[in-house]
Amino acid sequence: MSTPYSSDEPSRAEVDALAGHTVLEFGANWCGICQSAQRTIGEALATHAPLRHLKIEDGRGRPLGRSFGIKLWPTLVMLRDGREVARVVRPGGTREIAEALERLDAPAAGT
């Protein structure tokens, strides 16, 4: 069984201040689509280290998910130093996630 989604979510300011590479995974523990995607997500993330992976429980009235405009679960938001560089909504396979993770390693615009 995978790690459950945490109901303790950081504030948007805390997320924006995160250094390094982070993947925010928004979903819900009761969501069947989220549950079935866990193996795919885990396999894709395991090949890309070091990586901070935060599983955030989302839903009505959850401010962090609303600040990122989350509409469907699971949604993976890839962050480099607190800034979004890629997003995968309801991943269909590891390749889709891997392509988004590659954007974490790409040079930042303007550098």
C-alpha cells in the first residue's frame, strides 16, 4: 500500500519557498482513480532522485489545491524552487510523468 494523502497541507507561501525539486500530488484517499494510479506514479518518481514528493489531500475548501487550480485527481505538479514547471493530470503511464520530470532538469528560462 502506498503512503496516504496528507490532510496537513502546507501553505502556498511555504510551497513557493521550497528549494530544489518537488512533486505535489493532489488527490484523495477514497478516490479510485488515485488509488489505481499509485503504482504508475511510484515507478515514475523512483527513477528521478533526489525528489521531494508531497501527497496532499484535496477537495472542497482546501486552499492549496485551489491556489493551483486543481480540478481532477490525481494531479502532479512539478516544482523547481517553488515554481511550477510541469503538470500531469490523471497520468496514463510512466512515460507521461517522466517527460514532465525531465522539465525539472531543463535549464530555467533566462539562464
